[in-house]
Amino acid sequence: MIDGRRARGDATRSAVARSAAMTATVTGLDSITVGGLAKETGLSKSGILTVFPTREAIQVAAVAEARRIFIALVVRPAWEHPPGAPRLRALLAAWIDYYRSDAFPGGCFFAAVTVEYGGRSGPVADAVRRMKSEWVETLEAEFAGAGSADPAGDAFRFDAYLTNANALSRLFDDDERLEQARRLALDLVDGAGR
């Protein structure tokens, strides 16, 4: 039998983390407040503070929730494809779908928070760095599997194209930036084994 308090706590944690992750892509992790989250989720401030004793705990949970969403929408679907170039193509297609799906109202969570937390220290910055490192290391491993002579450089460029596409597509409300990034990233993948 499930303890009702635990189930309510889990539901509160999930709702708050999701709402905080959504907010972070529009106004940043630093903009998150308990009052704002209470208003967005319909939960009481005291209920939120029962499961998240600090704003920092909420911010770390937001990063974890964004990571969970990103893995579900981008990484996991690509793992159905063979390693190397086929998986890189699948990661790219899944990332484009993730971006276009408006999974986050402000675009890619990575792009939104990596600039905000660059140069900072602490648990939130560490969580952001771990999340970004996982993504880049995944790309690097797949470029190595695709026969790239410079897997780290190709992973950097691939990620840079997508990060810049996120920023410019949002800034100019222009999908052509996204298409340009897709073409450039595909060129990298296609050239990896040459």
C-alpha cells in the first residue's frame, strides 16, 4: 500500500520541478521563486517548501527534470539506431523534433541555462555542467564510432550549431536558422568517416 503523504510529496516534487524547468527556459533559473511556482502549479508555498527546503533545491530539481525530458525526447529514440553516423543522424532529427515540439517554451533547456550558469559554482552550476557534459560526451562517442578523425572537435561543432540555432531561431523567430544548423550538422556527420 502506498503512503498517501509520500504520493502527494512525489506529485508535488514532479509538478514543481517541471514548472521550474519550463520557467527557466524563458526567464532563467535565477528567476524561479516559490511564490511564482505556487501560482503556476496551484500548490501552496508551504507545500512546496515541505518537499524543497530551498530555492537551490528547486533549481537542481529543474535541471534533473529537464535532463529527464531531454533523454526521453532526444537520446532514447536515437538509441534504436546503430552507433556512429546512423545514431548521430537520429540524434539530430530527434533534437530538431524536440526543439519544434516546444517541449520547453523558451527552446532548448541546455541553451537557456548554460550561458546563465557559465562561470558560476555550486550545486546548480554543477548539475548544469554534468548535463551539458553528458550530451557532448555522447556526441563525441558517436563521432568516434562514425570514424571521425576529430571526434571532440566534431562534437563541439555539432553542439555549437544546435545551440546557435536555438538562440537565433528564438531571437529572430526564423526557422531557417534551424534548417541551416541541420544542414551543417549533417555535413559533419557525412564527413566523419572520410
